[in-house]
Amino acid sequence: MRQPARSELAQKAHQLNNLLSVIQGYADLLLLDLDPNDDRAELLREILRASDQASQLTASLPRCSREVNPLPEAC
């Protein structure tokens, strides 16, 4: 991958992580206000799990862009 494309990918991954941090932060705050047995609490925990997975995925993007032939399961 060309260097400018790598830089752009890393920048986009960073921006996406920033947005995911906001989502995670608000979900955490809302979760604090709910009883753990509230059905909405489980929905918020699902949001947190999904946003955590998305954060892990975006963290892998710049690494994958540096590899010549990244393995699909590694990226």
C-alpha cells in the first residue's frame, strides 16, 4: 500500500476510534444510572461490547496496511 494511503487509513482509524470512545463513554454513563436488572442495561452492555469489538478492529487497520500480504484472519 502506498504511504499516502497508509497515512489516510491510519487517520481514518484514529477518527473512528475517537467516535467509538464517545459512544462507549455515553453508554457507560447511562449504564451507571440503571438498575443492573433493567432490560435497557443489557442493551447498553451490547452497545459496549460492539463498540469494543469495533475499536479492536480499527486498531488492527493500520497494522494490516503495513503488511505486504496480510493474512485475512490477521486483519
